[in-house]
Amino acid sequence: MNKDHHTYHENLLHWIWKNHHLNHQQLCTVDDQDIIVHNPGNHNKSDGPDFTNAEITIGKLRWYGDIEIHWQLSDWKTHHHHRDQNFNKVILHIVYEDTDQTVRRADGTDIPTLCISTFLSRPLQTFIKQYRRQPQLPCAGNLSFISKNAFSQQLEKAHKEYFEQKINDLMEFYDPSLPPSKAWKKMFTIGLFDGLGISHNRLQMQKLAATLSTEIDRMDNLSALRQRAIAFSGINGSKNSTINWNRKGCRPANHPKPRIKQGSDMLWYIHTLPFEDWLHKDPPKLWKNMENSITTTPTLGQQRSAILFGTVFLPALYSLGNLFYSDQLKNRSWVMWRTHRVSLPKSLIRILQATEIPAHTYAQKLGTIYQLRSYCYPKQCQKCKVFKSAISS
């Protein structure tokens, strides 16, 4: 292995134990005592043993207690379980690596050990070997079990989940104390400012948007709004500002000052457009008009515009359809999301280029971002259709 084994998540091993993906007819401890699993226990996602209230027979004795799972036997001491009284109820220590040793509880008593590597199906063994070589993306390379169809299905699943997440993210900005139309406009505005603040000034832009949304009704024109935005932001060095901007590492186009001006122009467009238009007008045209309302230099930029259209505008329209019971608007937003294409950074999708999957299936889909962040990078293989296709082959 090219990485320390402690960097590997144990989620996959937990999934194997919880879902009985072992040859239970031949299970035995490393010292050849037969094991019968009556109940694998309750998966514990907080501190303490991995599974609680398990029920198993080891040899001739029936045990009730906890289960702890590691990749290697040495992890027991590495994680200091041998000194932790909370692990004194562990009745079985499960490891992946082959070993002829056992571990001890804090009270000094030995714990039986089950090594599961030889009790797995051949496809699962193959997958785990690749997982340990390349845990970030074990389905990369020229493995025979790669299923392009499964990948496409998984990416569609991730694409849908990402849309749902963006809708939920936006609703965090919804203020139920306001009339629905104003609450939606405020939510939409904060979402746009948040997107303009990526990645160094998101919270700062959210704070500015929330304040401007509260004051917008008192503004007579766009010029007044811009002046207020600059003054409140303190971007020109005002000592009265409570916003601390991060300028380090920002490319010129992402510097706070031009983003504040762009956000102000978009807010003015949202404020002055008749609310009925959001419900009934053509969405792409609405977005194009809002984009054209930005008269500052530099402009929004084609890539940032495409990202905001997908991650803010379409989820906001879907939320609007929810608020005003418009299935037509919801369906329209979802269809546009499914077909929306964005040029993703090459650095982001480089890991997928190691697979045999055609680039056109993932290179321009926002769901690819969710797939990598929610499945691949955190090593949640057990939740992925590609993994399930692999172990069933």
C-alpha cells in the first residue's frame, strides 16, 4: 500500500458486517473457534464500539455485547481501546488483515478476533484489494468489473441529490417572517451573493446580501444601492465595517470589490422585476436579462454564470414553484437542471480520467461535483451503484 492504513475509512468494513456480506457457514476466530452471528448489533455512529448489543456464539458460548472493527489488529492499541473502559463490553474484534494474535480489554481480558478477508466473496475481495491500493477511487484503472452503465446510473443519482442539496442550502436563507415573495427574493439574493463569494468570501457576501435585502426598499436607484453596498462592505477601507474580507489567493476576477458590484446589479434586477415574471416568464431569458444587467467590469464570466445558473437560479425557481404550488415551474427547473452543462475545472475531474468511463458522461455535469465530494473522496463506496455492481458480478 502506498498510504498509511489509518487513512482508510472503516465504513466499508462496517457495511460488510452490518449487511452480512460474509460466508457465515464457515466463520471462525483466528484460533479456530466457530462463530454464529445471531444479531450483528446496532451500528454506533458516535463514540464507543462500532456496534452495540450484538449477539453471537463463539465456540459453545453465547455472547451479548459490542463489536469493534479495524483494518489491522494493531489499530486496537493505536486507537487506545486497550486503555478505554468503554470497550470492556466488546465480545468480538473484527479485522481485515490476517493475524494469529488477539487483543485485550482495559480490564486485562482477551477478546476473540475474527479476520474477515478469507470469508468474503471473490468480487468483494478483488474490490477491497484495489481499494487498499487506491482508496480514493478504487474503481479506477482497467478492472474488469467496471460497469459504464452502473456509473451512468450513479452519476444520475448524484446529479439529482446535488440538486436537492442546493435547494435545501437555499432554504437555509429563507426568512419565514417575511411575505413569501420578499422572503424568496431575499433567499435568492443571498444565494447569488454566496455563489459570487466562492471560495474565499462566501460568508462575507452572505452577510452583505442579507443587509442589502433588508434595505433595498429604501433605495431609489441602482447607483444608491451600489454606494450602500460599497460603504457597508468597508471594501475601500472603512473602519466601521464589521466584514473582514479575504483578499489573499483571490484571482483578480474573484476579488471582493467587482463581485460586490456584480451582486448589487443582480439584486437591483431582482428588486425591480415584477414578481409575476419569475413565476411565468421564460427562465433562460430571465437569467440572460439579469446577466446583461451587470454593467460593471469585469463581467460575471461565462463559467461563473453557468455555475450560478445551475446551483442557484434553477434551485431557486424550483423553490418558488414549491412556495406557490406551481408544478410546471418545478418540472421546468428540474428538466433544465438535468440537461444543464458546465465546464468543470480539469483539476476536479482528473481523478475520473483514470477510469475507462467516457469523459462526456461526467465532464460537464454538476452532479460530478457531488459524486466526488459525497461518495469518492469520503470513500463511501458502499453507497455507490458502481461498487454494488462490482461485488455482484
